[in-house]
Amino acid sequence: MRTISHRVIDLITTDRDKKYELAARMADAIIDISLKQGDCMPRDLSNEGFVQQDITAHWHFANALAEVELRQMERKVFSFPQSEVRYA
């Protein structure tokens, strides 16, 4: 799995509160699959070791988290440094 600084996924799970850890791991898998294939379907997560019950329970939340992360990654890739504009 990749390490992205300041990820939304990391904000929902902490060392003390692991309530959303499964959804966060699933979102990471969705990101990896999406970057390789162009998209990710729930059935693709079975190949990553997730059981159908967990996929059914957490797909929508994990997919939404992954979408936010992918958009943030896209912004960083396509963002250009702002140059200062001065008017006379």
C-alpha cells in the first residue's frame, strides 16, 4: 500500500479508535485497484482478501473515501505552482 501524507482516510481511524479501520483498508485497496485498472468494482475486492460480508457492509463508505483520495491525488498531480502576479 502507498503512503500519502495528509490523507482523509487516516483522519477516520486512529490508534485508539479503530472503528473504521476496515473501511480505510478497503479504501486503500480501491485506490490501488483503480490506479491499476482505471476503476474498481466490489467483486475486485474479493481478490484482495476481503470477504463478501465486509464488502457489502463497507463498500459505499470505502468507495467514497477512495474517491476523495483519488481526487486529491489528481489535484496534486495537475496543480501548478502559483506564481506571483504584479501589476504596475
